[in-house]
Amino acid sequence: MPAEWSEHECCWMQWPTEMTPSEDAVSWTHFDLGKGRINWASVANSISKFEKVKMIVHPNDIDSTNSLLKSDIEIIPLEINDGWCRDSGAIFLLDKNNNLGGVDSDFNCWGYKINYELDDKVARFMIDSSKAKYFKNNMVLEGGSIHVDGEGTLITTEQCLLHENRNPNLSKEDIENNLKDNFGVKKIIWLKHGTDEGTNGHIDNVACFVKPGTVMAMTCNDKSDTYYDRLNENLEVLKTATDSLDRRLEVIEVEMSYKRLIPNDDEPCSYINYYIANGGIVLPIFHDEKADENAINIIQSSFPDRKIECVDGLDILLGGGGVHCITQQQPKAKT
């Protein structure tokens, strides 16, 4: 599995459908479909400045894209349940000759939270459409639960991958072996915690690689905040961890915003949940001027050769995620 900063062929996304808002899951209770589509389009249009975007759209929703998406974004009709392509979509691979492969993991909608049967078919569709070699992974896994450095190291959270609603019959060792077999990694770094209950703690809200040997992590400096202990426990793991090449990790800290934007919910908004595009970073911001500016400055200094495009992350957050959650990169393969 290549690192996200490797060159991309395109970015895949899924358009929010009429089925997306659901009172069956707390994460979707506050989701406004119209506002959500505006924000999905903002992300897609921003990414399209850097690379091709392929948007999977339910046939019933094609008309809703007309005034929102730029004309160079490819619309691909397919019946789907939801809009979180990072999790229901394929995870792409490259072999040593730069040939493209794709992994189709089992998708159970973050622990059987709402309808998901159509979305469980999206990964196979993406792989076939890309003419990639198909690999079936029979373990439940979402793309937002893992992040790699492209050199054999993977980070994830125990909160998610060891959750009883994913793979209750598999041990931690079984899951490690599956990750190694399917994604070509040699070393797995386990953080204890994520921050969101909707996905049971995906890694892409709390930590990501920015280059080999370097991890960016969300931090909390307010000892009275409910996430102080959890995020600092993660930080200690990262500061003492080594990667697949036995390098001690460099950790870049990005302090969280202390505003809580989801009604009746304690989940913090994440600046880590951004997308690394060809030549760009698409970054969610959250109407918190001081925290937004701090995150922009740190992330820009970490990616000096990429242009930052900021998008309003509020309505995606109210839907249950961030920019990274709604995108899935396809790496550039041999032509």
C-alpha cells in the first residue's frame, strides 16, 4: 500500500444519497443532506484542482450534482447507501513493477449501524473499473482505520480494530497478520484511542504519516478536557515507537480545537482528517480562528511543496467524519 503522498491517478468519492441521513445512528442525526452535498462538492472541486476526481453517484441523485460539481469531475452511476468512500471503497496497492491492485475488505457499516449492503459492493466496483488486480480480504476493515508510510509501517487504533463489532473471532495477532498479508506492511503501531464513537475510533482523526519516519498527531493541552488523557496516551506511544526500519518516530503535534460543534456530543473536530492530493492538501477548518490558523501553519510547514486548500468541515463533521473520510486515493500505476 503506497503512502498517501505518492502520486495519484485520481481520487474516488461517493455522493451523499437520500439514504444517508439516519436517526438510527447518532453520527447522522444532525446531518443536513443539502448542506452536506455542498460540502462534499467543495471537497471534490478543491481536489480537482490537483488531480482527477471520480464521483460515484446513486442514479436517483445524478441531477443533484449538476449545479454543485465542476464539469471536469467524472460522474459514475452506481446504487449506493452512503457517502464515506474511505471506508466502503477499495484500498489500492502497487507491486514492485508498479502494477495496480485493489483490496476489497468486508464492510459492515462500522458495526452494523445502518444499511450497508450496497456500499459493501463499492470496493469491487472501483477495482474492476480501474482494471486493477482484485484481492479479497475477508476481514472487516475500513480505510479510515489504517494509515501507512509506504515503507512497511502501519498505524491504527485498538479502539477500532479490536472492537467487538468488527472481527470478534480474530485475536490481535490474527488482525496483525491480516494487515501484513493484505497491505504489504511489516510493522504495526497500535494507538489506544480515536476520538469518534461513530466509527469506534478511526486513526484518521488522531494521527497520520506525513513522510517516512514522521507522524502528525492531534494533541490536547487542556488537562480539564475529556480527551486530554486519551490523546496524551496516544502521544506517548508515538514518541516511543519505532517504524519498520527501526527509526524512532518524529512526532508533529497539532493542537485540537476546544470548540465542540456537534450538538449534544463531545467529539472534537479533527485537523488530522485531511486529504493529501497531488501538489495539494485539502484541509477542513472549523470556525475557530486561533486553532484553524495554528493547524494551517503547522500542516503547511509539514508539506512545503503542496498548496493548502481549506474547506468548511462543519457539515461533514455533523455527518460523522472529515475530508479524509469521504475520499480514497488511487495511486499512479504503470501505463
